[in-house]
Amino acid sequence: MPTSDSYLIRGGIEGRERLRILARVMWPTTLELLKSVPLAADARCLDVGCGGGDVTLALSRMVPQGHVTGIDFDASKILLAQQEVESLGISNIDFRAEDVTSRPQTDDRYDFIYVRFVLTHLRDPAAALSRFYGQLKPGGMLAVEDIDFGGHICHPPSAAYDRYVELYCQTARARECDPCIGPRLPSLLQSAGFSDVIVGIVQPSGISGEVKLIAAITFDAIAEAALKSGLDTSENLGATSDALYEFARQKGSFMSLPRIFQCSGARRH
């Protein structure tokens, strides 16, 4: 959803598979956020930074008489998402390759806009929120999920895990983005004009299952960006990746995603 020169995570087919795993890990907490929004059966929704369309598909089932549009700057992911939806015979979804920093391709207005893990990759998240405000109908709602990347937890202590968190933050900041944007979300929404702003924090974690894969696969997905920024060597990156997978396989090791801020607000006028 951000421009290709600010987004630090590998896209394409490999990126789609990472997002599929992330969507499954995130689904219980994302579902609770979506359920907190009063969506009419005929609502028009926009999924910003939709990736492979996992949440887009879920939203389409929540608004069976409505419509959901998914947008993402990664055209390869959009094509994969469109093919998947067509194979399922779902007719109330459309996908567009669109950069959130550009003027919207249509003048459509929405009852609900959902934005996950997008603002952290933008150099000007305030401008994006102003755009979303303008795309909502009066009375429409926005829901955002985004990260405070420094808020990871693991046990026992792991040098590789610490390096993962450190390098991700360094790589994001090298691209003038904010890897710890979560605490800023309420004030950013209010400044963009949203009212009735609500904020909460979730943090998927565990000692088994796919949640323990997220660190390693995300590290692999940022390795190229880190290398291009001169923040590490390919040899060190490979060694850290191996150590992260080994830590994930370690029986009883505890790993979390970053703290994730869930923030919602409404357009009243």
C-alpha cells in the first residue's frame, strides 16, 4: 500500500504466503475488532493494503448484500487475490492495484474503511488518514491496526530475536518510516478529523503454532531491504535467520508479535 521505495517487506508470491500465515495468526483479534464495528448487510467497505485479500474476503461475508474493494500497491498480490476470489465464485469483491499516496482512482464513498499494517510504512501517515476521512460517507467508520515494533516479547532471551527487532526498526527508519507508530494512532486519527476515537492493544503470542514462525519469515522478508541499506551483511543475515528458525523450533520457547494497536474513529459530517 505504501510506495514501493518505502515498503521494506518482500512482496510477490513469497510475500503472499507470509501474509497468509500472518492473517491466520491475527484473525482472532482482527475478528473482534471487525465485530465492534456496526456493519449493515449492504455496507460498502474498503480494505486498504489488502495484500492477498484475507480480510477482504472475511468482510465480504459480513456484508452479503454490500460490496468490498481491496486495494494494494503490489499488483502481483492483487492478481493472486482476484484469481482466488474468482475461483470461489464470490461476486461482491473487487481488487485494484492502487498506491495510497496517490489520488484515489474513483470518487466512491464507503461506510467502512479497514487499514492494517499500512501507516507504519508511510512517510506521511497523516496525509493518508486525511484521504481515508475524505473517502468515508458521513457516519462512516475507520478501523486501523498497526504496530509498536519495539514491543516484542520472547523467552528465553535470544540474541537473534533481539537482532530481528533491532534490524527491522533500523531498516524502517532508514526509509523514513515509523516502526513504532502504534501509540501515535489516536492522535493521528483525531488530527485527521475522526471523532469517537477508541484504542486498544492486542499481542498474539504463544509457545507453539504459526505465531512462532512470524519472526523468522518476516526477518527473511526484510533481509533484502536491510542489505540494500547497508545495515548488515548477507552472512550475518543468514546466520540470524537460521537462529530464528531454531529458536522457533525450541520446545517451550515463547514468542510474540509486536504490540498491535487497534484504533477506530468515525466521520460525523
